[in-house]
Amino acid sequence: MSVREMIANAKSEGTSAEQMDVVYAIRRCRNRHPHYGPSVRELSVELGRNATDVYQKLARLRRDGLVEWDENVARSIRVVGD
């Protein structure tokens, strides 16, 4: 799924550039380690942001239907459609 399609399919309007940076970071991390997703800490290092900020962006992306993860499984963050 292309980035434009992802944004068009998002449940709320206005996916920010910073949120899309998180999506790209997830994809980069999963390309490096295809068998598991990144942790919030790994994403925060990748993006140069604190973990709380990254988690808030992930929560918004999850609400918008762009990313998903299993609360009971570590390293399960993934982009929907990947």
C-alpha cells in the first residue's frame, strides 16, 4: 500500500509529517529485522525522540488505522497492509 493510499484510508483527517516519519521508521526497522517489529525504544532511537512522544504518535496512528500491534506480544508493531 502506498503512503497516499494509507493516508486516504486513515480514519481521521490530518496525518502529520511526524506521524508518517514513525511509519517510515517502522518499515526501516522491519526491513532490517523482518521476523519481528521494532520496540518503542528502538523507534525512539531511530527517530531521535523520546519514547513517550513516539508512543503518542503510535497511538494516534493506531487509532487512525495505519499501524497495529498486539498488546500481549513484544515487538509486534507493524504497518497495516505490510
